[in-house]
Amino acid sequence: MRSYGQYCAVARALDVVGDRWSLLVVRELLMRGACRYTDLRHGLPGIATNLLADRLRDLEGGGIVTRVDAPPPIATTLYELTPRGSELAPVLDALGIWGAELMAQPQGTDEFRSHWLAFPLGRLTDSAPDLPPITIQVRTGDQPMIVETVDGRVRARPGTVEHPDAALAGPPGTVVAFLRGRLDLAGAKRRGLRFEGNKAVITRLQPARSLNR
Amino acid sequence: MRSYGQYCAVARALDVVGDRWSLLVVRELLMRGACRYTDLRHGLPGIATNLLADRLRDLEGGGIVTRVDAPPPIATTLYELTPRGSELAPVLDALGIWGAELMAQPQGTDEFRSHWLAFPLGRLTDSAPDLPPITIQVRTGDQPMIVETVDGRVRARPGTVEHPDAALAGPPGTVVAFLRGRLDLAGAKRRGLRFEGNKAVITRLQPARSLNR
DNA sequence: CAGCATCCGCTTTGATACTG
DNA sequence: CAGTATCAAAGCGGATGCTG
């Protein structure tokens, strides 16, 4: 990216990560950890392959990403955030919180990937952390996800589980709105939610306090 | 900006403010409040005038900026953030904190505007808020600034004051590093700082705790 | 002068095809 | 799988011109 040429912290930050797609590459690596090139392409629907290669080079040059040659059985290069790259998490968080308002507009033709759930759901907390942890099976998007509470926090990770406390499926917007408490069960079902299991565990999930300023 | 077409809060946010210059326009309006077109141009050195007009249209369409027809004596249109636009402050904060690391590299040919001081200095707090407030006259960049403590917080605003507790001048990087406690007086003087007044008041300025995550 | 709009050369992006 | 190559279209930067 062409530098803004301004002696200002915001402008200098954007000199490094202000290019189109750059912050979304960081999003992928933050949410999924080390990724192969193909994984990144899959998590960034719409990106041209040459642009992904360009951005990875740029981000590597900017000290955000490192290339790791993974030994067998992976036997390919992995891309991973550097510590400096991981420090972008608050930027992505702030953008995600601001952009959450825009998720009310329906999905339309937008692409969706299940692992993107980690962002909105990671803002939730378990209001009863002393009770046994919750495990919820969520099926929306390209792969099944497990949403679970750990030490009062909520995590989402790919996978399936034998006997979840609840199992959800349906359109991503409905699933997220329901888990975040923005839709009650009846309203969510009207918007396509399929629900099985213990309704009470959902109410344990509560939005985290907002970022300070 | 062309939409990323992803049902993800970060991508949707970037659909609105991810264009080149967009977040810097927001920076200007956040730091200076309502601005005339010409003020924005001055605060955004390097922007092409048609691009500024474009961005203002885009941001208006995105609900970030409003156009206000100010009555005489101003008698021109002012641009101002909407409440929704002001909610971008945490995003700019996070970017500014991340980008602060990049300010160690010297200014070089980068442009500088005095009002950009509000960002790095706004992260400082007054460690002795019960003592009388501090007033510091700072001369660096295009206009004199007053740095003062109000209720334990530090503010920077344009202006001059009769009898400040201290008066500083020199290159912007040196002034900021000194005020943030990253350079001591001797080191700062070696890097071009000119200082008059009470050295003790500077030590009352302390970095705020970082954003939570 | 403030507030744009137009034009033009250049760079970046996006889509597709191709290669080790 | 992990990219590179190619090319048309869009976006950007700079200069300049127009209007109240």
C-alpha cells in the first residue's frame, strides 16, 4: 500500500494493514490459528488468488505474518500471526463490535463460514461459570461447530459432540441472534431456527461488557 | 467500496469504512469536531480533492457523516460525525494504540498536524488529579496547542495560554515521546526538545491502562 | 475563496487460466 | 496444493476547470 505519508499512529497503522483484504487475512489467522494457503482461500471467499499471495507477502514484510514450513504429515507451509500480528486483535474486536449492528440486515447473497461464529460468540460470557460447563452443537454454514463455555468465557470451535446440552441449526443470522439473546426461541424458530435440547442453558450466555473508552 | 460479500461483522464494517482515506476522514472529524471541507483537506495532506468529495458522499450514505449548513458567520456547510460515526472511536483508538509502535521510526518526510497530538496524548492520565490542573503550551507542527489535565484525563486543543506550567517545542516525535515518558529531559533535548518551566508536572502524566480484551 | 466535477495517466484489483 | 501469469476493469492521484 502506498503510504499516507502522515506522522500519525492511525495513518501508520493503516499503511501496514489498510490495504483491501489485509485485515480479513488477519481475521482468518486470528480465528483459526495457523492456516494453509488453501484454508485461507476458503475462509476468504471472493479473494483473487494472486491478491492473497500479494497480501501474504505484504503482511510478512510488515511483520504481521510468518511462514512456517510444517513437517510431515502436513508437509506444507503454514501461515501464522507473529506476536505483533496478534496484537491486532483489539482492532478486529472493535471493528467487529461496530459492524455487529450491520448484521441485522439479512445475509442475502453474502457468503458465510462457520468459524466466523467465533467472533460474535466470543463476546458472550457464561453468567453461571460455577455450574457445569455448557456444550452446544451448532450447525450453520460449512461445518458443524461446538460452542462451549470455559472459565466463564464462550468459545466456538469446529467439531461434533455426542451429547450436547442443546443442538441448533438454521440460518447463521438467526442462530447468532438467538444465541446472543436478541431473538427469543419462538421468534428464532419463525426465522428458521431448529432447536433441540435444554432451553435454559441459552439464557446463561450473556453479552460481555463493552470495551472501555 | 465494493462489498466483500461476507456475512461477518468485520467484513461488513470494512464494507463501510474500509476504503482508502475513509478512516482518516473519521479521525479528523473525531479529533476536531465539525469541519469545513477546507479544514478536512488541510488535516488530510495527500488526499486528492475529488477523493475527499467522494469519501464524504460515501460516508454520508453510510450514515457516518452528516452535512450541516451552518448559519452566518460561518455561512458554509460543515461535516460532522453522526452518533453512529462517533461509535468508531474505539476502532480508531485500537488502531492508534497498535500504530503507536510505528511512531518510533522517525518522522522523515511525513506530514504532521498539531491536532493529531490529541490521539497519543489522550491516552495519558493525570496521576495526581487532586492537585491543581496542569497546563502545558506545546509548539510543534502547524499551530500552537494547549495540553491540559481535566478530571484526571489529558486533553490537547489548539490555542495559547498566558502562563503555562511548562512550554515545549521541537520535532513532534520528540515532543510526544517526552510527554509520554519515553524520553527523559536530557535525551529529549538531544533530539531537539526545547523546554521551559516546571519539570515536575511532566511526571504527573502517565500512560492509561491498555484496552481490555 | 470554498466546494466540488472532469479529465488523464497510472496502479490496484478481480477473474480466469496455467504450472511445478 | 500452492501459487504465478495475464489482462480487463475499477480505483487512485494529480492537475485543472467550473460555479456560487
